[in-house]
Amino acid sequence: MADVDLETLPGVGPATADKLHEAGFDSFQSLAVASPSELSNTADVGESTAADIVTAARDAADIGGFETGSTVLERRNEIGKLSWHIDEVDDLLGGGIETQSITEVYGEFGSGKSQVTHQMAVNVQLPKEVGGLHGSCIFVDSEDTFRPERIDDMVRGLPDDAINATLEDREIEGSADDEAAVDELIEDILDKIHVAKAFNSNHQMLLAEKAKELASEHEDSEYPVRLLAVDSLTAHFRAEYVGRGQLADRQQKLNKHLHDIDKVGNLYNAAVIVTNQVASNPDSFFGDPTQPIGGNILGHKSTFRIYLRKSKGDKRIVRLVDAPNLADGEAVMRVQDEGLKPE
């Protein structure tokens, strides 16, 4: 759907079509989920023309109307589940991390948030029969956390059956016991992780738009984008917008950013994982005073919220705080040199 003829839409000539493509609107779906004001600002077209384009795109993409619950259920069967390769955590999440949803992982420093994003960047590339999504990953790094050496460790720490299945899938001769084959696999996996470092909140928002373009470019490739990881979502916003006077501006920008990354997940059937920082509430006399930042905007936009908490040694408690169709609960995992492991 990435190479559709946008000139079939009313008010879209060759020049306007070029502007839309340059702005990242290269399919009916991407136009259909845009607002007229967004289209007008980014593609430099008039407000009324933008409204006509969006309306026509919605008709062409056949979205935006009512449908039966049975149709919704049938469409949800297309949603993928990205396995953690930890049975207890996968059971807690109903099979793994869902595509077309935002999964927020929050916790204090050293709780393992970045370890989760690295592990999922590996797991998403595995064949579906061993818990992967046979896709590539986009990694937006705002805290200088991405380490290719960690990917190396985690690939080597995969179960032998997962390594063997992935080697066969990528037509790499050898097995999990073959050092040269595993080295080649690691290089291939690293090649399918697209990393960008965000230097400030505006740059981070720009990278979200670039992520949509990248996902569109790879939509029909052998390894389409199936994971967008943002580590961390809130660090720059928290640092740049200080005090109550700037809270409204921060939340407004954060809201737009969340909608941009959500579009990647919905348009390209990708899982979206964002990590979030926490703050301690000194007024809390009972229970855990640790609370995620981002306020209600992030709380409402995240489909799944996971709280990571430190335990003894390398143990981490994985707590499902919020989900639309799952009960709250906890699981235990370990963060080891080889990656995330069962207790």
C-alpha cells in the first residue's frame, strides 16, 4: 500500500502528491488517520483542501466507520504476540507483547527497562514458531542506552532451538554450537536494528515521524518493521520542561509524540515499547511511593503498563499494572549476562 497513486484523491495534483510523499504521507491509511490541521501544517496545503483529502482517504482506505464485534475479533486475529521467552511473564501478558499497542515499561534506575528493549529487539527478529515476529526493529535512544555488545550477549543467550530456527530461517549454515554461524547471525540481527539517538525532545518527535517513513519503506520487505522501541520516552521532556508553568506545554507535546508512535504500531502492525522514568511521591504513607511520570496522558495512551521492580540479586518483579483485557498480576524474571531469563 506504500506506492498508491495519491493523485486519485480530490485536490491532489502532482505537486501536492510530491509534498505529501515528502511529509511521509505515502498511503491512504496514513492520510486517513491524520487530522486536516496536521496535514495542512506538514504538507503545506490549505485547511479545506486538507479536510477533503483526509475524508477521501478515509473512504479509500475503508476505515473510520462502525463495524461489528465479530469483525473486530477477526481483525484482532492478525495481531502478533512478541514472546519474552519467559513463560511466567508471557502468561502474565496473555502470550507476549501485542502489536498495534503501546506497552509502557517503567521502573527506577537499574530495574531493567533498557534490558527489556534490547531483548525485544532480538526476540522480534526470531521466526514466529519460536516466539518472534520475523521482523526488524527501530530503536529510538534518548538516554544513550543502546549497546550492540548487549545484543551480542542476548543472541548467544537464546535457547538453542531459537538460534537453530533463526539460522535456518536466514539460510545460515551451522547450528547453535557453531561459533562462526552464531557470529554471522549476530551481525545479521544487528543489521536489522535501526538505531537513532535523540538529542532533545524536538529531535525525538522528528525521529518518530522518520520511524513511520522507515516502516513504510520496509513494509513489503522480507523483514518488515515489527517493533518500535523508545528508551526512554520521557527523559528529554522531563529535563526540558521544568516546573508547573511548563507542564501544559510538556503534556501537549508528549501527547502528540505518543500519537505519532502509535501510528507506526497501528499502520504497520508493529509492537511499540516505551520505557518511562519514575518519581517518588513523598506524601505516600502506604504502598509503593514510586510513580511513573507523564501523567494521565501517558497513562491513558499506554495500552499495557508494566512496572519493573528490583528484588534480590538479579531478580526483577514484573508487575502488570494496567491492561484492557488482562488481570493485574506479577511474575519474576532474572536479568543476567545472557539476557532476560526465567527465575
